[in-house]
Amino acid sequence: MKFTKMHGIGNDYVYVNCFEEEVKDPSKTAKFVSDRHFGIGSDGLILIKPSTIADCEMDMYNMDGSQGAMCGNGIRCVAKYVYDHGIVPKTHLRIATKSGIKELDLTVENGKVSLVKVNMGSPILQASQIPVLVDQDTAIDQPIVVDNVSYRFTGVSMGNPHAVVYLDDVEHLDIEKIGPKFEHHDLFPDRVNTEFVKVLDRKTVQMRVWERGSGETLACGTGACAVTVSSILNHLTDDEITVKLLGGDLKIFWDRDQNLVYMTGPATTVFDGEIQIPE
């Protein structure tokens, strides 16, 4: 199987051009290629496929083989791939995902994509659609007890469910311990991605993320969008902020007049390769 390894501020995936390649068992393949000892090493697998309704289609699988609906860092890399390889030589793209068609604007330098702005769509705040099992219509600043400790979280879906938790210190957080307990908490029937956030000022937040099915990653695009929406709803930040993640920074803007969230960030190719997939 031919592949390209790419990352968006450290959120790395193995990308396969399914215009040319066929991946018969994506779930099994995702688990294999994600392993850094016996495979390639990544946060998962992303398939770039032809589409009858958009310029191309993106299928995303986590490192545990589960399928994700959307990946903000991943879709920027898909845009870079199809442009840089001449598959879709346009600077405005429409990419189909499991959470709908996303529109992207590309910044090109020396013939290669360097920066991508993604219209991530409208945030879902209705608790039943995220889903979060609370009595209210929304889950804004809700109490939750995890491992006998009381927290407060805000639930947002950007195509997949997020719980945003504000802390005074995220650098020393034992995320390997607390992350899985949030992910599998009874309030989240589909499991949840959890963002642990420290507000630095009205325009800047610091974030670490525990992604369902992948664990802690260096970055999460949909998570950064959820954090922005949550921070505005909780009156902590302005409408446009910089989200500082372990792998780098993302610029997020929630246009509340149109109720659309825009994410801008880089996309980077690491290397191309070929790997033998076990039967």
C-alpha cells in the first residue's frame, strides 16, 4: 500500500490515495499503520476518495480502528494532498466527510499549499444531539464527577462530541489517568473527546486533548473549535482566538451572525512510502 504521512500541527495520520489504491479493511489497516513499533506510527488512517457530491471524500479512522466523523487537522492535510498532487488543482475545495461537506480555502506558496482555512460548519449545542445525557437542552457549564473529583464541562459537537473542561493548570495534568475516565463516563453514550483548557487572556487559550479512540494527541482541530465555542458561551474569550496546542497554534473564529466556525492552520507532508499490509 502506497501512503503519505502528513500532520497538522503534530496531529499525524497515514493518508492513502484511494483514487489509485484500494484499502479492503480500513479499520484493521488503521490499527496496523498507527502502531509505531510494527507499523508506521500515527494517530490514525485517512482515506482520500473520489466523490460524486464534492471535490473528494475523506474517511477517517482512529488508531483503535474506530471510524471518526470529522478531523479538523486531517481535512487540511487532505486539501493539501489533492492540490499538491494535481488531483483537484483549485484553491477553493469542497470535501465530503461523515459530518457533511466542508468548504476550504487554500493559501499556496511556491506551488504548494502552506495554510488552509476550513469552514467547520455550525456547532451543535443541543445535548441530545452531541450526545450528552443531561436534563437540560444544552450542556453549558454542567457539573460532572470523574474519579471522585467534581468538574464542570461544556458539551459541544463539531461533527463529533467534545467536553470542554477549564482548569488552572493543564501542563501538569495526569491526562493518561483522567482522560479515559472522561471518555467512558456514563454521561457520554458515544464516548467523548475531552479538552482540558486554561484561559490565558481574552484572545488566547492553552489546551490539551484526550481523543476518544486515540488518547492524547498533539492537536485536535474539532476540539479547538469546540473550545472556542465553549469559551465564548462561558464569556471567557472574544469571538476570534488563538488556541495553543502541544503541536502548535490554530486560529479559530466563530461567526455568530452566520453561526459558522472557521479554523485556520498549516498542513505538512512528512514523507511518502510503501508498506506491506498483513493479510
